[in-house]
Amino acid sequence: MEFSIKTLSPEKAKTGCLVLGIYQEKELTAPARRVDQAAKGKLREALRDLPGKAGSTLLLRLPGVAAERVLLVGLGERREFAEPAYRDAVRGAAQALKDLGAKDAVFFLADLKVGVRTLSWNVRHAVLGLREAFYRFDQLKSQKKAAAPALTHVVLPLSPNPTLQEALAEGAATADGADLARTLGNLPPNICTPAYLADEAKKLARQYKLGIEVLERADMEKLGMGALLAVARASHLPPKFIVLRYNGGAKGRKPVVLVGKGITFDTGGISIKPAADMDEMKFDMSGAGSVLGAIRALAGMKAPVNVVGIVPTCENMPGGHPTRPGDIVTSMSGQTVEILNTDAEGRLILCDALTYAARFDPAAVVDIATLTGACVVALGHVASGLFANDQKLADELLAAADDAWDRIWQLPLWEDYQEGLRTNFADMANVGGRAGGAITAACFLARFTRKLRWAHLDVAGTAWKSGREKGSTARPVPLLVRFTLRHAGRK
Ligand code: BES
Ligand code: MN
Ligand code: ZN
């Protein structure tokens, strides 16, 4: 799907489908008025059949306009028009374009005033919304549904300038990164293994000329990554430790390090999970997928940033040679951990990855993990959990998340919560009680990041959806991309 920005008059645009927004009050926007005039009032006449709710659509053929079809898209009430309505409208329009099988379109939603947002914001979100709606994952179906003719070209009818072109490039590259993260999340655990993730990272490295290193079990042993290796222990699949580097920024500028949890399947280990919906634990590598996706996006748009992606990846299995509840292991940091629950494995692989991250002398470290069911209880499927040991970094992430509309909510990381991890037998236990489970998990990680500017994103509730729409959401790729760019000074 190609996008371009150019000035067009709505009634004269030769296109398969002209997309126009309509407020519920039915007072026409400027382009809609021009189309109505060209069509001698036929647009206004049709309005009574448009429900008006944001995202509702009505497809028309109108005389007097050059477009083959006109798609009216409800925007909801004008005075309530803001980010959610814009996103609903984009999504509704995308769905209708898909159903129609349009090959090209002129997208007159891009010029709407969305609260205090800039046109760049509109452009980024239009591109991401359209690309997401057209994403398909059917590579494992033996009979592919006859593909609708793809929407190959979308014009955003705005007056072109370098800022908008940059927003367009960012949107498209972010969508490419999101596609990668989504597909990695959707792939089953017998295909998307630690070795598969390492191969995908190598592919990215080749394609975008990135630095790459994949550490094997023996390397991890040498580094003393006892916590990570304890998780990988019962699986027949060897663990991998992936390090990807993209240096698009000034030489010597400290990198942002992104660390993604890459559990390709989480059975819980000996503390085994119940059978119901256990298949969904294939999404437990979503953090890893989002790191690879964000790096693909940043490298793809040649962003002026330095980033390092770290992906510790393995499978959490039971077996005849497993890690047992009660085992005590030594992490790479030297701190010892009593593993009281083998299902709290994410923090075990992350703690060694966070220790490793320090060697890059990072400007900031952000880890991304489907870490706790407790975070899903706290924040549902809307906001990802944010924890940070540095409020300036937390604020940067909050602002980027608002900008990317990939929302996060900060939870406390107070020392009071550390008490839960106390044990008589080691430096710490790997679980606290049930209370505040997302926080005690973050507190565990905090013990390995004392010397870093660090933040943790718990995406257990946001990285994927269950039910009919089951699948990876690619969150928080848009946030990570926006954060890294803003951190380097991009608006
Ligand atoms: N991968 C899970 C967390 C998870 C749960 C993600 C539900 C998505 C949906 C994680 O490894 C886990 O099992 N966490 C445990 C921690 C507990 C044992 C302290 C949990 O949340 O139950
Ligand atoms: Mn687990
Ligand atoms: Zn897990």
C-alpha cells in the first residue's frame, strides 16, 4: 500500500473511492460541500442514510464528481470530535474500502482538525490505521480466501511539505515494524521458536545493515546468566540471546536500549498453568516481537537515533530435568534468586538481560514484557503498565504514548513493595504474594537496574486480543518508535 500527499480538489479527483468525513450534525466539511455542489445536492440527500456514529459508513455513486464512488464516514458529534473518533473513522473507512475492494482512494479524513493535534499526527494515524486494517495472517491456512484486490494507493489530500512527508515515512515504517511484530506474535510456538526469532533478527540485520550478535547457551553460561538458563532448562529448544544494533544517530551518542521478553511459549514450567486458553501463551514473546518491530521501523525510516535491541528468548517448559520451585540460582548480577514459582519466568530472563544492557552505557533502558496477569487485572486491555526508576524517563514515555495513542499508565515502584520478595534462603524470591503482582514483578526487575535510567512496560493486557478477534496487536511498537524519535529530538 503506497501513500502520497498532494493537493486535490475533491470533486475532480479521479479515484476508485473518495473518502469524506461527515459530522453527526450533518453540517458539511469544506470538501463535502464542494462535492455536494458538484453533485447538485445529492450528497446532502444521502445523508439521512448515514448513522453518523464515528466509523459508520455509507457508499455512494454521485453524478458530477470524478471519483467512481464516494464513501461517507461518520465522525460523531463535532464538539466531541477528538482522537478516539478520528481513529474510529479511519478504521471504519478502512473496513469499507476493504469490503469494496477499491484499488485506490483519496482520503479526505486526513485534513480534519483533531483536538490539538497537528496534521503530522493525522497522517501518521491514517497510515497506521489503514495498514492495520489491511493486515492479513493466512499463511498457515491451506485454502487462502480469494484476496480482494489490494488497496494499492492512497492519496492524503494535503498540501505537501517536508514535515508531512516525514510523518508519512514514519507512519509507513512504523506500520512495517508493526506488521513484523504482529506476525511474530501470531505465529504458533512450534514455528516461532527462539531460533526462529534469532533468524528473523539476522534477516533484519542483513536487510538494514544492523549489527547483530546471537549468544548461545555456552556464551550465556560463561556470562553467568543463571536466571535465564534456569528458565530455558527443561526445553529441548536451545535459548538464544539476541543483540541488534542500529546506529543512525550521531557517533558517540548514548543509545536507547530496548529489552523484550521472548518466551516463545509459557507453560508455567513445573508450576504449570491450567489447560484453558494455554495456547495464548504463544504471545509471551510479544515484547521481543515489539523490539524487533521497533528496530525495523527505525532502521526502515533511517531515523537519526542509536538503538540497541536485546531479546532474551527461550521456552518455559516442564520436563524431567526442570527447574524446581525452591531452586536457588545466581543471576549475572551476582544476586541470588529463590525460584518459588517457575511461572514467574519473565522476570528471570529479563533480569539477566537488564544486567547485560549496562555494557552499552545507555541513555535509557526500556523493557517490554507480557509480564503479569495482575497487570491485566489492574489496567485491562486499554493501557499498558508503566514503571520507572526515573520520573523524567517516565514522563517522556507517557508523552510519547499519548502521541502514539498507544496508551500507558504509571504504577508505583515504591520500596515498600520490595518487602514481598523477601526470603530466608536467598537474596530475593522471584514472586511476592498475589497482592500488587504487577508491582512486585517490577520491583524484582528494579533490583537489577539500580545504575540505569530504566523503565518497564507490562503489556500482558495490551499486546494481544482474545476472543473472535484473537491475535497480536503489535503494541507497543508505535509507542517505542515515537519515544525513540522524540528522545532524539524529533517532534
Ligand atoms: N506470561 C505470564 C503473564 C501473562 C498472564 C501474560 C496472562 C498474559 C496474560 C507470566 O509469565 C506469568 O505467568 N506470570 C504469573 C506470575 C505469578 C506466578 C507471580 C501470573 O501473572 O500469574
Ligand atoms: Mn509465566
Ligand atoms: Zn510468561
